[in-house]
Amino acid sequence: MIDHLINYYALDWIATSFTFASMHFIGDKKRVGFAMGMIGNIFWIAFGLLADSWGVVIGNIVLFGLNLKGHLRWQID
């Protein structure tokens, strides 16, 4: 049972954790949320490559770019 939960070296679990943390910090209006999102995207890309899922890979490359854009353009009102 445990082996099934950690397929792909548990990259999906790590990526999910960073994605949730990203949403939490962005919701609290903290710039670090975008950095957490980019880390999550890197883990999702690695997962996608291992799982041979090009949709996950390409989608997260785009999302990485959007997180980078958000991080660079961040301004607090």
C-alpha cells in the first residue's frame, strides 16, 4: 500500500504540498507564494517527465512562467 502512495519518488506529493503552500501565501498577499508556486511547478515537471505526461510538463512550464511574472510584478497596494 505504501509503495503505491510514493510512486514517482513521491514527487506528486511534494509538488502538491508546494502548490497548496503557494495558494495559502498568495491568499495572504505574500510574494513568497509565487516562489513556492515555482518550486511546486519544478516538482510537477519532474513528475510529468517520469510519468510520461506531456500535458503536465507543458502546463507547468506555462504556470512556472506565470508564477515568475507574478513574482517580478508584485506590488503591495
